[in-house]
Amino acid sequence: DAGVIQSPRHEVTEMGQEVTLRCKPISGHNSLFWYRQTMMRGLELLIYFNNNVPIDDSGMPEDRFSAKMPNASFSTLKIQPSEPRDSAVYFCASSLDASGDTQYFGPGTRLTVL
Amino acid sequence: AQSVTQPDIHITVSEGASLELRCNYSYGATPYLFWYVQSPGQGLQLLLKYFSGDTLVQGIKGFEAEFKRSQSSFNLRKPSVHWSDAAEYFCAVDDFGNEKLTFGTGTRLTIIP
């Protein structure tokens, strides 16, 4: 099993540019999570999907952030326009379906906004 | 709102010594409890989890954790650490019936020879 795949692994962009982060969950997993990790705020849940439907997006910081899951094998997190304070490591995780199921994390995307 | 507290930001332990990392949670019921480990530049990996039953749970890499309801704690232990255990460790809580994980701020573990 390839595990959760994220791309790109590193992204450097300039303020105001659009950034798209991608995630492929583990095959057969029905839940997908996007997290952000920073030194100041630690690990925060941004949004999670179940069966491709967004269930809770209360952690999405503002309208500049959007996430989609068009099918069971792909999700994107988009930031438009990006700002320096968005610099962080963004993790995608997936799990089978239910509360308490193990979440499997991808390697993360390190985003730097200049 | 539920919360998870890891009071130790950084711990240094000699190789071969025992280890205990502390975790306290604030929640009315007994939630699902997890310990994850993050090696530098990597994602998080599950070490162990507790749902119910035996309050001492065994995990991977020789780790164990004990749930103590009276103290709202779920401390992680290892009897003898190895240099490869150097990493960041996160305690997390999942509401029953809710897939959302709330993570603690993490404890960074340094191993000295």
C-alpha cells in the first residue's frame, strides 16, 4: 500500500499567488482530513470529508481557503490569494470511516509564501 | 470544548533510560485517546490508541500507555529508549461519535548517548 500521497512536497510562492495542494487517500478509505501545522498553533484540523462530502469545515481559516473532493481518490486544498501567514506544513490524512478509526497521515506539503 | 494538554515541551533522556510523556485531557466522557509520533520531515504515525477495556494499552515500537480516568490522563511510557525514538510525540483526543481529532501541542524527545 502506497499510503497517503501528497503533492507537491515543497512549495514556494509569492504573496498573492494561488496555491493548490493535492492529496490521494489510501484506497478504500472513506474519510479524508486536511490539517495545518505551525510552530505557533500546532496541528489544526482544517476540514474533513466523508464519502467525498465536506462534513466539518469550521477549521478553515477564511474565505481564501477552499477544499474539494471530486472523487474518492483525490482531494485539493486551495489558497487564493496566498499570504505569508499561510506558511506552514499541510497534512492530509485518511481513515476507513468511523470515529476512532486510525488516521493515516501523508508526508505533508511544506508551503512557504514570500 | 475538549482540550488536550501536554505539559512538557521538550524532554531529554539518555539512551537505555525509561521514558514517560504526559498527556491530560479535558472532556466529560471517556473519549478515544491516541498517541502519534512524528519524525523530522515526516507525517504522523499512530503508536497506540485506547477506546475502552484494559486501561493499559500496548503499541508499536515497544511503547505503552495507561488511561487513568481519575486523573484524566493518558501517559505514554517506554522502559528503555533507543536513539531512533528521538521525535515529536502528540497526544490526541477524538469525541465519541465524532471523527475529529484534537491534538496536544506535542513533546519533543531528544535522546543522548
